[in-house]
Amino acid sequence: MGKMSVRDIDVRSKRVLVRVDFNVPLEGNRVAVATRIRASLPTIRYLIENGAKIILVSHLGRPNGKFDPRLKMDPIAKKLGEFLNMEIKKIGTCVGPEARAAAEQLSPGEILLLENVRFYIEEQDNDPVFARELADLAEIYVNDAFGTAHRSHASTVGVTRHLPAVAGLLLEKEISVMGGILEDPKHPAAAVVGGAKIADKLSVLKNFLNIVDFLALGGGIANTFLLAKGIDIGSSLVERDKVDVAMEVIEEADSNGVGFLLPEDVITAKKISAEAEINSVSVDEIPGDELVLDIGPKTAERYAAMLKEVKSCIWVGPMGVFERDAFAKGTKKVAEAVAGVETSIVGGGDTASAAEKAGVSDRITHISTGGSASLEFLGGGRLPGIECLKEKQSVF
């Protein structure tokens, strides 16, 4: 059974509290990257067109319950106003008399943006009094912030105890697309997993072994698996305490009939630097004093060839230090191959950034707006911010 969405309820002339994810990079007093703001626009425009009185709440950065003038929401209000070509009413608080008055004065189609909700320690503590004060601003709650759905915070979970709570269009899409590929992927299906640590993606790896036909690894994660197979990985990032876990994953892949792909060649250097001498070597010939910083060209070609044969693919984690051009070729090759798959899902965070840097974002079926949230979801974990929303058969 699916969750109710904003399209399932009457929002006309109602005050609607929308949890959005406007946690975007800033450069001084301007928005540097507006991807997450753009992602929220379909829900906001839907509410405008249907005559709702819109109250937006988001976090920005990690102020940890303290006021930080560098993390005020003013630049966000300006950028959102530019996108919508309208005035965004912005106030310097989230709760209290000023917030209540501003919410009550809204006319249908108008937007009020509250201050950074993480200026309040009560937000992260899911304080019931603070949650009630937030809820008192509105008559309906919409969660459109997939990136925070794994958090039991006041603005993601607490408010749902006091208001009818439904999904926004972005959250609905995240649940539908990623849930669909987990439950019924088109076969053959593949997963490409990279990034630094097994610990961050162990649940994802194990869940994928029950879903896909091929699993390809890169990044620091692959180093630990290579070590588990007795390969000396030099001075590279590795989780020596996870070698046993890596062997368990390898054995489970074999028993499940999953094609398990590890790098056969890698790019190495003594340090992460533009001036460093770069080598392309077989995994059996990694210099003891060098770091593995990318998959090699043979491995990249092998992964790309595998992806040409599949109908659906999930990609989470870059293949190396993609932020540096010298170590980004493997990630770029994989990104281009993923973009050619019929149904392609890209996890948020670094993977989304890698897809954007590779210039393939517009050819990916779905790029998640959640980093940790997408990993939790793809790993089969519970997301409190989704679980608390109304089910389709619910009646308000």
C-alpha cells in the first residue's frame, strides 16, 4: 500500500506546512548550487495553483541548535523567489507569536519561509512541544524532503502527530521509483557500488545481492574486497576489520548466482595531488607505497560492457577520487555507461555530484536527492519520515 500524496487531499485555502530540503551550498550570501531547490518546485507550484497557503520549513547546514548568521535562510528565499517570479515572505523564526501571525496572514498562493529549523535544538531532539508549535501554524503537513526522511526530527516526524500528513511530489517520486526498482527490477539488473567504506553501504550490498544479477565494486570499498582475496593494496584506504564481512558478501554473491565484479587494474599515486606521478597497474602489481585512487581503464571498460547488457541499474558511490580530474576517468566511464541503461537510479550525495560532473544527469532515469536517506532506503531500512505519513486508504 502506498502513501497518500498532496494530490490526494484538498489544499484549497488551507495552511500547508511543507518540509522541504533546502540544505544547499552557499557562497557568501548567495546560493551556489540550487539543485535541491529546483527539485521542490513541482510540489510548491502544485500548491500555488491549488490555492494553498504555503509555509516552508527546512534546515541549512549544521548549526546544532545554535543561531548562526551564516546559515540564515535569506539567500534561499531570494533564489526561490527568482525561480517562482514572486515574493517569498521570510521571517526570522520558526515558532512563536511572529510565526503564528505570519502564517495566519497568508493569502491563497502566498509563500512563507521559516528560519533555519536547526537553529532550534528541539528540532533534532524531536521535542514534542516544539513539534506542536510547528504544527499549530498549519492545517495540513506535506513532507517533500527525502534527504531528511531518515531522521526522527520534529519537522519530519513530530508534526505528523498533530496534522494530516502526506507526501509531496518529490518524496512520492523517490518512493515510487526507487521502491519500484527494489521490488521489481527489469532483468538483467546490475548495481555499481563505490565510495570509501563498507560500513556505510553494508546493508545496501546485502540487499542488492537479493535483487540484482551483477554487482560491480569500486572506490575504497573495493580495496577491502581485494584484500579479502589476498591482494596487497599498498597504502590505500582499507577497512582491515571488515575483511571477514567482505568474504561473507563474496560467498553470498556466489551462492545467489550474482556476477561479482572487482577491479582488475587501478590508478595509483603516492599522494592525492595534481603534481603526483600517476600509474596504471594491475591489482597484482600495486606499489606498496602508493594509493589506489581510481579503477583502471580495463576495469572501466569491463564495467561499461556489463552495463550495456542490463536493463536496470542502481549506482551508489564513485569509483575513486572523482573530485580530482586525474582520478575521475573511471567514475566518468561508469557514469556514461549507467546513463545508457534503460532504467537507471543514482543515489544522492557524492554519486549525484559525480553524475553531474560527468555531464550525464539529464540522461539518468532518477537521481535521488537524499544521500544517507537513499542508502537507508536502498538498504531496506526504515525511514521514519516516510513511515509516519498516511496510507492510501486513510481517511482524514
